[in-house]
Amino acid sequence: YVRHVDNPTGDGRCVTCIYYLNKNWDAKVDGGILRIAPEGKSYVVDVEPIFDRLLLFWSDRRNPHEVQPTYSVRYAITVWYFDAEERAEARTRYRNRAASEQATTFSS
């Protein structure tokens, strides 16, 4: 994955949780390191996707991240913790935008 943030638009995601399932993983051979570049910092954090590792980080602009090239099948479960209020606002924005686009389509 190229460098990105999980919640660039205020969609409600607050915390990214990644659980790695890769037994006998050797990052030097298999690659697949998650690189986090904390906002405003001059360093990066490299996280190897080893078995039974649980990683949590803020989903917004504070933690841009990317997955380095992977040379083996890499397994992970990703779950996001949502802020209910921000998620409701995002859903309202989406519905309003969809309704506006539909109205524009019908009036054309």
C-alpha cells in the first residue's frame, strides 16, 4: 500500500487496529513492513508483521503509513474504532452529496 492515512476526510475512524497472523515471518526475506511516519516527526517507525502482534494507532493525519513491498503472502486483520458522532456527520455529508448529485442529474 502506498503512503496514506486511514481517515483523511473525517469519516469517523479514530483508531486503526491491525492484528498480524504471519507465523515464521522474516522481514528481511518476506518484506511487508508497515512504515509509520508520525506527523511532525523526523523519524519513521517500522513494524514487522509478525504473528500475534497487535498494533493500534490514530487513524487520522497524525499517522501516515505504508506497507513496504511484500514477497510472501501476508495475513492481517484490520479493524477500526469509530467515533459515533463523527461517523454520523460523515453519513449525513454523504447523503446530502448523493442527493445533490441526483438532483443535478435529473435537472440536466
